[in-house]
Amino acid sequence: MGAHALGAAAYAVKAVSLAHPDAPEVVDAEVRWQVAELTDEERSILRLLPPLGADRSGPLAEGLLSRGILGATIRELQVEIAVG
């Protein structure tokens, strides 16, 4: 259910962005915190997921999670997880 984890993380970032619309640094800090809290095992599992929008079916296909702040957040998380 890795895709669900990324979706939940993206919704958390969206909530932070709505609570702090004039503070992008708070939103960035939320993303950094989420990535820092991942265990090595969780990172390994999430690295197995296809990039957002790359698979035409499944929870990471083009759709609600691939647009707006949700999509931007998931893409950012996937990049950070891949390099971390």
C-alpha cells in the first residue's frame, strides 16, 4: 500500500499549505520531515513504486493524485526517496 502512503503524505502537505498559505517554508519543512521519518525499509519499499503518472493503471496513474499540490508533493517525495 505504498501508493496510499504517498497519497496520505501528500494530503498532509496540502493541509499544512492550507493552514499556512503565506509560508512555503513551512510546507517545505513538512516534506523534509516526512522524508526524514522514513525507515530504510520503508524507503526501499517506496522505491519499488513507479513514478507518479508512469503507470496507466493503479493508484499512481494519472488522476487526482497526479495534479496540483498533491501531484507536486508525491513527485517531490519520490525524488527525495530515490536519492536518499
